[in-house]
Amino acid sequence: MTPPPLLRVQDLSVRFRLRESIVQAVTGVSFDLLPGRLLALVGESGCGKSVLASALLGLLPGNAELRGRVRLRESAGPEASPDWLDLTAAGERTLSRRVRGHRVALVPQSAATALTPVRTARSQLAETIRVLRPGEGDTRGAADRLAERVGLRPADLDRYPHELSGGMAQRVVLALALTADPDVILADEPTSGLDRPLVERTVDMLRELADDGRAVLLITHDLAAAERVATDVAVMYASRIVEQGPAGEVFTDPWHPYTRGLLDATPARGFRPLPGHPPDLSALPAGCAFRPRCPRRDTCSGDPAPVPVAGRHLACASGPAEPVGEGDRRGAGRSAEPGHAGERGC
Ligand SMILES: Nc1ncnc2c1ncn2[C@@H]1O[C@H](COP(=O)(O)OP(=O)(O)OP(=O)(O)O)[C@@H](O)[C@H]1O
Ligand code: NI
């Protein structure tokens, strides 16, 4: 039986009011984060992934307008019970005292910039322990245990950030995020700038956290990393989630032409870049924002409203694209194959 979600996002939209324009950064996004599962949120730069993560934690700047609902499950009670904390209605005091770091932790993009250069890792971890676990009598022992949990030796904590390798710094920020044993972990591009083995080690650690019963959101450009560890995937394009479903299904049989395009652009599948550019979020078209780049544009009505299809969600008026055929699978790794997946179903 599927466990109830820990975090439920319903019809979330965020826009930024600027002097001369409005940036529509997130549009009608809905998803659940479930214990034991890792949802990878993928999409090109600027599509709204980080704004979405900030919105979940109430960290949007003053010029942001938010609509929709984000709720955190407080106990194992039914969804309609008061055991759900509405994060979109919660005040700053509740968010900072009960939610951020305590229940929902953010693993930031750059470990190097997240750490203060003039203090040892231990002093930063000790401070976080004092804030998030005020009853903890043995701060030093608690820091050592956190270090061991993320694969560091306690002695590593006595180093300054510049004395840590990229992988060690990444582990320190993970230890900081795990200080209060949060049950929801949001990791926003936690592997950017890391080499391949480190990318894999980092995402494997996130997957282990999910396997231990936490709910993990992994925001990444890195489709290979997402494919390695995700149980579920959401594909974002120009502020909307255009396709969402179990990772095994979405990666092997992508339905949205954008998902196909993203996958075709990966080295493992032939390095065929998706032509064109995403639209400016301050000038989004009324219908499907992917239309100008879509191989099915001539035959499609262009309505991007998301619809559930066979346990997956798809925002494409043309419906699921045909399965990628055997010929395409054999063609993966070659370029300019006839029957290129991105052009099928047109
Ligand atoms: N404070 C802000 N005011 C106005 N626009 C903003 C603000 N913050 C973000 N944006 C815009 O919102 C859009 C989405 O940005 P976001 O950082 O979420 O993209 P992203 O998908 O995380 O990209 P990347 O993969 O490069 O990190 C961008 O067009 C960005 O310029
Ligand atoms: Ni981002």
C-alpha cells in the first residue's frame, strides 16, 4: 500500500512582480513527496525549479506572489485532519521554529558557498546542532555521529572549508541538513560542479536517505544522475510540470516531446541537443509554451492542461507519444537515426 505523503503540493503558482513585467516562475504545479521515495525534478535552466523549492520553504522574496497550497504532514492522521500543517498559511515563526531544518531540510547547490570560510566544519555543525537540537547535551559527540553518518571521519570536521575536497564539503552540508533528522529533504542541484564519481556518491546518499524512509526531492539538470536514483520524476518546462510519473516508466517510455528531447540530449542517448530555447517567463504564450520547439506542433491544439493518464501526468494535448520502438533503442548512442524519438508521433 502506498504510504500517505509527507509533503503535498497542490496547484502551486509563483510569480514575481517587477517594475515593468511579471515573471511567471511556477504555474499550477502539484506533486506529493512520499516517505521512501525520491522525486527528481528536471528541466532546463530558468524553468522555475529553484523558485519552486524556495516556495516550499517559505523563502520567496517580497516581490513574489504565491497561489496554491503546500502542506506538511504532522502525524500519521488522515489528510483532512488538523495534523496537516499548511506551509503557505504558516507564519515565519512557525516555519523557522518547526519546519525549516527541523522537518524539511534544504541541501544547497554549492557546498563551497554554503559553508563559512573562516570557521571549521565542526564549529558550523556545532552551531546548527545548538540551534536545531537545543536539548542536546553532547554537541561534540552529536557532531561526530553526524559526520560518521555521511561518511566523514570526525577529524575531518576540524578542517576549514578550503581544506576539504569537494566531496567532503558536500558531505558536511549534508550533515548540516541532517542535524535535526528531517523527514523531508530538498536538494537543489546538490551535484553541480562535482565530477562524475562524486555526483554518483552524492545522489546515492540521497537515495539512501529515501530508502531509510525520508521523502527526497532532487532538483537537477543531470538526467543521468536522476535516472540513477529517482523513484519518480517530474519534468518542468517554462514554469509547468509537463510530465510526471514513476522514473522507470518516464525514462524508458517518455510521453512528452520535451522529455524525449531532454533524454535525447544526454550523452548516453546520442547527444542530440534539443533545438531552440525556452521562452522568456515574463512573456509566456497563452497555450503550450513548448509549441515552438515541438515536433508535433502542426497537429496539436496546444492545450497544456495536465491530465492524469494511466498513473502518470502529462500536459500535452496530443496525448502520450508512441512508445520508443526497438529501432530507436538500438539507435541510442548514434546520431541522426531515422525514427528519432523526438520526431515520432507527429
Ligand atoms: N527574485 C526574483 N525576481 C524576479 N524573477 C526571479 C526571481 N527569482 C527567480 N526569478 C526568475 O524565475 C525564473 C525561474 O528561476 P529558477 O531559479 O527557479 O530557475 P531554475 O529552474 O532553478 O534554473 P537553474 O537550473 O539555472 O537553477 C527565472 O526566469 C528567474 O530569472
Ligand atoms: Ni535553480
